[in-house]
Amino acid sequence: MKVHILDDWFDTLRHLPSYQKLDGHDVTVWTDHLTDEAILAERLKEAEVLVLFRERTAITKGLLERLPKLRLISQRSVYPHVDVAACTAHNVLLSSNMHSDTPSYAAAELTWGLILAAMRQIPQQMASLRAGLWQMGVGKTLRGRVIGLYGYGRIGREVAGYARAFGMKVVWWGSPEGRARALAAGETVPESREAFFAMADVVSVHVRLKPETRGIIGPADFAAMKPGAVFVNTSRSGLVQKGALLEALNAGHPGMAAVDVFDVEPMVDANDPLVSHPNVIGTPHVGYVTEDELELQFSDIYDQINAYADGAPIHMINPEVWKG
């Protein structure tokens, strides 16, 4: 099958062991990112299979209409960037392993790295040293402080383990179902949402972005946070009401943010008010970008391609298009 892999910006995938699973297919790897849909469609006009690199390229109705040979889109995890109805209308199968069995350890580790960086002012201290100014301020010790984890899921629970290893107290918030699971597991859930945000020295969000979770965190939540607290988001920017974090930082509640996700991605505007804010530590959506994580993810993606080629597709999101 003619397989096109999109947005492999650092030409990583062909050098990982799992790439051998594509032996026998006609594979093209694209290492750039196209925003012009017409140019992208021309590039992909012969593609029978598209491999998506997470959410880097949106698969729209307009794009699908220009890809008459496309039969399969193979990816991993959630798919807000894919027009599933349009896929179905054009007889394109979407296969996506939702990996319900394992957390993203890479995302959890980056979360912890951002927490340490924010609390100990690591980027600022590095910049001060390189400027010949020695120390620039005083950080905070994590031991004995409170971390509030919003979302009782796999990544959140992994971060909780790191927090406990550092001697932090862990409290939880989230959906009613999530809070119930946390309580059943013997975890601490504050008496109210306001209390959760007010008591935490660090709040870290670990929730999937869905229509019902878009904008779940807003001005009232930030206003409840301590002036010295840190807000961390390695999940999705859309979980926070648009503009609310910037306004909150300017108001001093919370005192700092550490984020890996932005409203516009790729974020290439160095003057963006959030990117350039003195109280923000930012990384360019690299939570999942490790060799180990990509090997795990793309091994699943290639398995989906081979299963389709063998006439027994797996992880079908729109199985109604499969004719057998």
C-alpha cells in the first residue's frame, strides 16, 4: 500500500525499530508541515494510507474530498483533529488505538520536569548565569507542599507517584466520576472546587479535551489560587478558557505557569503574550516527543496498517465503512 507519514519533523521514525513493520509497503515520509490544504492534497493525491503524527495536521472534509485513493487513516489516541463523519462519507476508515492500558510516561515525566523548573526557577537561573549575573532569585522546595491534580486518570496518577517521592501531599479534583474513583482509592478530595485550587501550591491538569471538557478551567479557578502557586498544563490548551490564564498571571493569581500546550500550534510567535510572559515557562508540545514514546505509539500505528492490509482491521473508529 502507498503509505504517507505526515509531520515527522526530525526524521525520527525511519530510524526506530518499529519502522521495519512497514516493510513491503511503499512509504513516503514528510518531514515538513504544510498549512495550505491545496498543496497538501496535491502532495497526497496517490496516498492510500495516511499516518498522522498526533494532531499536527487536521484532516478536514475539504482535504478528504481531494484524496480519492485514500482508504485508511492510522493514528493513535484521541482524534479531535479528524473529521470522522467526512471520513465515513468518503469511505475512509479511521483506526486509532486509544491505548487504554498504559499512561504516557513521557508526558508525566515532562510534567514533573516543568514543575521542578518552575519551583526552582531553573530557566531563569540559567539565563542569569549566562548573562554573568549569578543568582537571580529564591526558589521553593517541593517537600511538604501540596500538589493538586485535576483529572484522576493514568497520567495524573503517574505524576502523583513522583510527587509523593518528593514528599508532597497530593489532592485531587475532576469530574464527579473521577472524584468518586479517587475517594474509593483512599485519595484526598477537598470539600469543594474552590478549596482544591486554593490549597494547592501546584495545580497540574490531566484531562482529555472533549466538547464537555473544553474551557473547564476559568477565571474563578485562577483567582482562588495562591499568589505563589504554579499552574501546569501538559494536556491541552483548550481545557482553559481562552485568555483566562494570561489575565490570571497579570493579576498575580497564580504566580507562575508552566505549559506545554498553546491555543495555536505550532506556536512560532516569539512575541505571543503568553510565550513571552516573564512568569511563564513554556515548551513546544513535547510531552510525548521522546524516542521511547514514539516507538510505542508508531508500533501500534503500523500494526493497524498491516491489519488493514491483511483484511482484518483493528481499532476501527468508524467500522461502518469496512466492507470486508
